[in-house]
Amino acid sequence: MARPATVDDAAQAIDAVRRSISVLCEPDHHNDPAILDRWLANKKPETFATWLSNPDNFCVVEEVDGRVQGVGLLNRRGELLLFYVAPGFERRGLGRSIHAALLLQASRWGLTELHLESTSVARRFYESLGYQSSGPQKQQFGIVVFPYARSLQGLK
């Protein structure tokens, strides 16, 4: 079950994020060192602590056997800014648990829509959660990303 992240989670959470990007997102970055450097540049424990200290952010982690293996970060504007599961832990329900916790917070904030920019690898996952394409693809960190949105109307 996803729980709110703490500063003590920073090293493990960032490790999970970096491993997810490096391994699971390989079809997006093609192991291009320049792209990986740009994408991973702000994925550091001290940056994670800064994200947590922002009252407009809500971050959760998922642990397996006492180690953080998934991370989700929602901004009060309705943006999913981080959503990663570590390699070897995909398709185990961690992502859905993280998403449920973020939906609950979105409801508490009174948000009516969530939006995100998906990698090509994650598109099917987001679509399975009810997200729909919301615009043309664009470039971010040197990779192609796909804007998605999901209405929260009718959620309790």
C-alpha cells in the first residue's frame, strides 16, 4: 500500500526512479548518454527533499520488503510529475496503488482533472488507468513525450 513519502525515503526513492528510467525507459532514450544525463540531472536525493518540502506537492512511495520500489508525485495543479516503478516490480500492482493514493489526494484538493507527459513505454499503463491523449507529442529531455489527461468528475 502506498504511503506518503518522507525525507528519509529520498535515497531509495531516487534510486528506484533512476533505475526505472535507465532500464525500463530504454526504448525511449536508447541508452544515449546525453539524453540520460539530461533526464537524470535533477533525480537526486537533495532534489527529492526539495520536492517534498513544497506544500503544493504530494508524494507517495511503495515499498517491497522494506525497500522503496515505486514513487509518485502529484502537484496541486493536477500534474503527475513523477510516476516510476523500479525494474522487476512492474505489473505487481505498485503503480495502481500509487495511482489510487494520488487520486485520493487529488480529490482532497478538489481537482477535476489530472495531466501528465508519458514516455512511449508508459502509454499503455496510463491508458489502462483512464487517461486519454490530450495533445500532440513533444520533446522533453531529448525524448518524445505524449500529453495525457484524465477527468476526475464523478470520483468519490
